[in-house]
Amino acid sequence: MSTPDYGLTEEYQDLSDTVRAFADEVVAPASARHDEEHSFPYEIVAQMGELGLFGLPFPEEYGGMGGDYFALALAIEQLGRVDQSVAITLEAGVSLGAMPIFRFGTEEQKQQWLPMLASAQALAGFGLTESEAGTDAGGTKTRARLEETGDSRTGREWVINGSKEFITNSGTDITRLVTVTAVTGEVAAPDGRMSKELSTLLVPTDTPGFTAEKAYGKVGWNASDTHPLTLREVRVPEKNLLGVRGRGYANFLSILDEGRIAIAALATGAAQGCVDASVTYAKERQAFGQSIGSNQAIAFKIARMSARAHTARLAYYDAAARMLAGKPFKVQAAMAKMVAGEAAMDNARDATQVFGGYGFINEFVVARHYRDSKILEIGEGTTEVQLMLIARELGL
């Protein structure tokens, strides 16, 4: 697929249309039920796997579709219109779960894990955040040490102890792997002070000592799987190191830069979903002998919502185009994530107002967007973190 501009090529448009139809015909009818039951949509994930959505940005040699990151973002946007839980399952499964292996893994690691992740036969989690660490890498308390096994056939093992928080896709029946950041030693800084050496390790979920604790009771994203994790004397082979020792946090930061484009796409979809639902409702709802959309107060509110969604889309298109062209995109991704997250939250609030009492009923998509969208200003870097990145670029 070619690098996108602000219009879509035929190939990108066909993909977007296909996922839009799938979202409307398959995902939307099941959304309210999964949200109410707090149930993971296994049947929908399986169909997404059959469509190739989990393999969109990966080469065919690893079971992928041979596409790119922008194709993934387009799919996430269309899913985000109708169900953010399903959209974040795809986003986290690909950009956070599988992408670190594709970017930094050995050929053996890629061959072992990517085909099953690209087909959605398995899911992987992204084990970065802790109660006192995430944005602040220095707060990481999970530790891993290398030990001799005494068996020349197996060599040395990493022994991991610690815990992680808010890990998406970490406790489903098809979760097979979590990548975990851990302190593996100390390194000397240029000023002579010692700092933590952070590395990344691949931890299969069936490893003894690995536990996905009870799922969180969340405000939104109720059909998305999110757990705290506990690792007690978890042993994995030395070869399960992902990438270069000591580069774990740097690698995760690069993954998060990419992930912000995908989250911006999800937020854009949510913002657009609120527009679509509000337009339909404003045309159908009658009050005082006319549709409520005939009132400028309603019409102008929806017009502003549409402008927000459009702006958010342009922002993530631009960040994706820069990324695919090999240009710096960190700041543009931060801008896109911030603008789109705020657009989703603002549009959800306004859409709820347009719907009145029905906007407070969970059966309606705008009510779910109202609960779901707040996390888009928090997850994968808060709005404040994005502002910090932008301000630094300005020399402030």
C-alpha cells in the first residue's frame, strides 16, 4: 500500500468500507449485550481474525496481510464508531501486543509468535504500566535476574518478580503472551550516577508464577479485557529477551509513538460515531411539531461535532503519512492523540445532550461513548504528557 495523503487511495478506501460494513452489520448489533454483560466478544474477534484485521500491518511471511500501519488505523477508526471495546482489542492486540515482536524480535521469535497473533488465534499483552511506573520509567519495580539452570541444554533463565497494572488483552482465554518490562541491572549515566537498566522479556501466560488477577470493574470499555498481573519467580529462557538488553524502555517508547496514531484513529472513530448517531436522531426526533435538527441550537452543536471529527482525522492521517514516509512523527502523533481524544470526549458529551434522556441509557451508542471516551484522554499517554511532548518541541 502506498503512503497516504489526505485523500484515500482505492485500496485504502475499499478496506475502510469493508470494515465499516463489518462494524455496522456484525459488531454494532452485539455491542450493547457485551457491554452490559462485561463479556469479551470472542466471536467477533474470531471474525476479525478471518478478515485479516489483526495481520494488517505485517508481512505475509508472518501470516500478515502485507499492509501498513495506516491500514490498521483505518480499520480501528471504523470499529471505534460503533464499539470502542472491540476497537481497543484490535489496537492493543496489534500495536501493543504483536508489534514489539515484529519491530525488535529475533527471526525465531517472529516465526513462533506472529502467525498466531496475526490470525487472532492468540492475543498478546503489553506489560509496561505499574502502580508507580509507566510514563516514569524510573518507578519500575519489576525485576528480572539471570540464573544458571544447571542444565547445559536449557542454559540460563530469567527469573522475574513484580506486578503490572491496567494490561489490556492479558486475561482472555486466547491470551498466550505478555511482553514485560523489568529492571535487569544498573547502568552508569554520563554524570556518573547509576540508573536502572530496563529490558523487555517475552512471558508466555502459561508460565508458572504468572497470574492475571481479577479483572477491573471499569467505567467504560466493558467488553475489553483488562487485568493487573502478578509475576512471582516466573522463569523464562534467556532467549526470551526481546531486543537488546537495556533498551526495553526505549523500545516501548517507540511503540507508544506508533500506538498514539492508532489511539487517535480510535478516538476519531468514536467522535464520528457520535456525529452519525446525532444526525440520525436529530432528523427523527420530533418536538413541537418539527424535528429537533431544525433548531439551530441542535444543528450548530452537531456541526461543531463534525468539525472536531474532521480535524482529528486530518491530524492522525498526517502523523501516519509522516511515519510511513520515514519522517519524524513523534510530535504529530502526540498532537493527533490529544486532539482526537478531546474530540471524542467533547462529542460524546454533546451527543448525550442531543439525545436527552435516551443519551443516559446504556442501550444507546452515545451513552457508551460517553463512558468509554474518557480513557482516550488517559491511556497510552495522558493529555498532559502529549502537551509536554509538544511543548518540548517548541523549546519550552
